[in-house]
Amino acid sequence: MRGVFLHAPGDIRVEHRPDPTIVEPTDAIIRLSATCVCGSDLWPYRGIETVDGPAPMGHEYVGIVEAVGPAVTTIKPGQFVIGSFFASDNTCEICRAGYQTSCLHRELIGAIGTQAELARIPLADGTLVATPDVPPDDLIPSFLAASDVLGTGWFGAVAAEVGPGKTVAVVGDGAVGLLGVMAAKRLGAERIIVMSRHAPRQKLALEFGATDIIEERGDEGAARIKDLTNGLGAHSVIEAVGTRESMMQAVHATRPGGHIGYVGVTHGELPGDQLFFSHTHLHGGPAPVRRFLPELIDLIWNGEIDPGKVFDLTLPLDEAAEGYRAMDERRAIKTLLRP
Amino acid sequence: MRGVFLHAPGDIRVEHRPDPTIVEPTDAIIRLSATCVCGSDLWPYRGIETVDGPAPMGHEYVGIVEAVGPAVTTIKPGQFVIGSFFASDNTCEICRAGYQTSCLHRELIGAIGTQAELARIPLADGTLVATPDVPPDDLIPSFLAASDVLGTGWFGAVAAEVGPGKTVAVVGDGAVGLLGVMAAKRLGAERIIVMSRHAPRQKLALEFGATDIIEERGDEGAARIKDLTNGLGAHSVIEAVGTRESMMQAVHATRPGGHIGYVGVTHGELPGDQLFFSHTHLHGGPAPVRRFLPELIDLIWNGEIDPGKVFDLTLPLDEAAEGYRAMDERRAIKTLLRP
């Protein structure tokens, strides 16, 4: 089969690799209906994270089950399934508490690489969720979004304790930030302030439910949010970037006692005293997308949300390199790849 | 009157200073029944925080009201009162949300200095809480503890979401950590693990409700807590030190999805990626002691808790320098000063 590899920063290639096979009795093999490039794939692409290339890429996936191992009981060949970027047993105490991305038996899907024609998914029963039926083609982008960016934005909103009557600020206008807006809207937020300087992203944010757009960044951006909230700051802030600057922007935009949901993979060091005196609640980490999948699948299946709109570029898998470039240069919000 | 000043690291002196007077119509003047030395006073004493000496010291206080300004309506001369280390109006939106130490009109009591015979307390109606009557002498240490260390330990436990059935770990065996144990016990924790190497503190921890004592520190200490919790980590961790090492010990001792209440004034930088991947909830900051004062005063007045036991050294105000030395050298847990 063909699969995407990162050889070195900026060097994406589509190459032949062996078809995956069942290794563990709990595995499933899926044929990808669609896959995509994640904002977090840009960290190694840009050389900010070390690359030990050639590394298989991709951790977002939807597809049709081709085969399952002998211990798999709930997932069956022919089903259309969605999973998250960590395989999880969904039965351990940590999973049952809703933190499947910290499952005691978790396996990183990114190490397998789902930007490919086929993928081996470990712990299939705990990881994969099937749709009620094989969906029509036009729903595939939305289900693919549920595999990571929608679930991650959703977790950001839940971690930030978004709820009715609250003012929410969103730091980051990538797919996760934009879908954080969608989640905040669904969770009943009264006001949703998005930080963005990019017209197409601003437009999508407004479509997803944003009430205010702020173009300022850093301390200035945080000050603007205070201006809009009687000098207090937002009740809930979703941080969807992961730099020190964006984290501190989130911290300074939150009122004392408010909540930050941080879902951008945090890089660098954070000043302890500023966290301490901010009086905020901080919660986040790798989103336990599996927790939200059943609900998100329902919402998409019933046409209540359309998160697939974050894909503004669709390419065949063979053109993955252009898909990365377009996102790196911010020409595309998110690239969908058709194997 | 006499008051304590820090001239330079290690240089504590008791000197004459003018009696305080009513400055704002919302002020009260109290005559200190007792005051004390705080763990956080040791940061400048040790030169870890810059001292611009001579600086008046002390922010913990109980005493009898001598005079009130014309705008004070609920606090009256003759009452025995307790307040916290930030004066607060207790009416703004942030106070009403329970974060009085981030009150929009807060004033730092430490800048006034309560290691003295008299003190001016701003925003008296919002800051001070009176006991039902002037208490007997033997209750004074417990009420003094409520002014900071008890309220801070309590906030640590509440921020760490301590509750029935939970396993709680406490990092730090100073007065705040020990009273965090007391709070955890009162809040229904099933198991309370305390990290301490110091026999008298271990004894007090056990008396306050600790079920396990761990002598290991850092990564080893965190690993021991994982051992005691089926490899998962504690549900709730109270961090009562404030160094990078102690914070990361708390982070690594908490299970994914668990809660850290951090109340040691955080110094230095924290690694963003480790916070992110820990999947913990982080909440803390300067404890809004005022939120808890009415409840804590009731518990003490009714003899249900005896937090005054953390004072294992009582000295006249004039011997404040020895009080600081004893705490610095860990000969005393906490020093009470009698003006």
C-alpha cells in the first residue's frame, strides 16, 4: 500500500509500505475512507519537534473494517468506524473515568501512521466506534473531523467548563479552535470571543457561533478580552495553540476562578507565579476523544453539526506534500487526504 | 507601638513604629491578640525573594477591634475578629464567586505588617469576621491558624476536589500541608498520604488524619504514591510548598483526570509538556480564606477542630527573630508571637 512519510523537516513523501496485518488478537485492519493532516503534524514538519525519519505520519482516520483479530467482539468487518489518536481498552479505571488517552494500555496511533490506504488499529473494541450504517460520502469529512479536531475542541470546551450564560474566549483559529467554537455554542455559551486575524477563519468562526472577533494578540489580546468583560476576563478560555505565548494569553484572558481548557500540545516552560496568581483552573492534555465519540457521531449522523467544514482543501493521498505545505503556509485550515 | 521589620535576609528586628490610624472610612484598627510567622515569610528571610528593607512583616492576625471608620457598619469595637492576608470588599463579582484574594479592590495585608501590637485593616466589613463572643485564651491559636494556614490548607483540599472515597496525597509538611490533612479528613477522604521526613510533623499529620507517611521525595516519592494506588496515582493532591520540584512531584503523583490543589506560592518555571500529558486538573493560588472563615470559625468555636496545634513555639513579639530562625532551621513548624 501507499503511506505518507516524513523524512526530515519539510520533506514529505508518499511511498510504498507493507500492508498491515493483524498482530494482536485485539487488532482490526481498516481501509481508510479519508485521512488528514493535523496541526500537530506541523510541529515535526517545521522541525520544532525532532524527526527521526522516515517516520510514518497521520493519526486521524475513518474507514471500513476489513478484518478483525479473534478477540474482537463488537467491531465487525464492513462497519464504518471512527477512532482517536490513542488506542484505548476503554475498560481500565482511567478509561472509565473518561481519560481514554491516558488508558493504562494505550497505544499511539501516530506511530502506526494513518495517512495511508490501510491501518492496523489496536484494541479495536475499546478504540473504534461504528456509525449506525455506512454513511453517505458527504458526511465523511465530518466523521473524520470527529476523529481528532472536533473531539479535541469539544474536550477543550468541556475542560474549560463552558456552559449556559458563560463568556468563552478561544485562543487559536486552527481547526481545533474553530471546532471549540462549535462545541461552546452547543454547550450553551452566551458569548464566544475568537482571536483570529485571518478572514476565512473568522468567517467560519462566526458561522460556528462566535459572537466577537479579536485581532489583537498576546497581552494586548488579553486586555481586549478584559475590556469586553467588564475588566474581569472570560469565564472559560479554550487554548488551542500550545506555545508559551498562547498559554499566557489564555491565562491572562481568564477571570479569577475561571477555567482554561488547554488542548494545544504545550511546548516550553510556563511561569509558575503567573499561573498561581491568576487564580484560574487549568485542565487539558491529549483530548480523550473516545469519551465524546458516541455523542459526536449522533450529532453528525442527525445533521445537527457540520464540523467537516474545517476541511478547505481536499487532495489525493499522493499529493500529501502539497497538503502539508498549504497548512504550513496557512493557505488551508485543514487538508483532507483521499487514499 | 512595636512591630517586626526585615532589614535584609536573615535580619529581623523589632522596632518602634507609629500607631496606625483610620485612613479610609472603611478601615478598622485592631489590637493583636496574637500573630505569627508564615512559611511564605521565609522566602524573603532566606533572600529567595528580594527584600527592600526595612519591610514591615506579617499578614496573619486575630485581635480586638479598637476603632472603626465611619463607613464600617458590621464590625464594631470590642469584637474579636479574624481576617485574611488580602483585604477584600466581599461584594464584587470576583468575591461573590469565592475568590476574595483576587477582589477587584483587594489590599495586601503583608504591606501593612501584622507582626505588631496594632494593625490597620482596610475594607473591614468585607475582610473581618467576628467570633460569637471574645474567645477563651486557649482557642486563640486555632483562630489565628484560620487567618491563613488553616484556610489555605482548606482551599488546597477544596481545589484538589477532595471528597468521600478519595485517596489524597499531601506534598509539604509545613503548617499548610498539615492543615490540608485536617481539611481532607473533614471533607471525607478515605486515604491521606503525607510526604514527610520529620518525626514531629509525621506525628501531627497522623493526629490530623493521615493514613500513610512517605519519606521519599521527587520522582521516587511520586513513584511510591503510584505503588500505593494500584499504579494510578492519587485522586487529589495538595501541593503546599511551591518549588518546581514539589509541583512536579504533585503532578506525577496524581492520576490522569485527578486534581491538584496548589497553595504553595509557586516559584520558577513549570514544564508545559509535563503538565499537558499529566491530564491533571490544576487549581490554586492565593487561598481565598475569607470564603471559608465563617465555617472554620464555627468548627473551632464548637471544638470540632484544633488547628492551633501547628504552633509548636510561642514567643513574645520581642523575640520574633528567634521565631524566624526556629522555622528557618525547621526546629519549629510555626511560631506564634504574643504582642
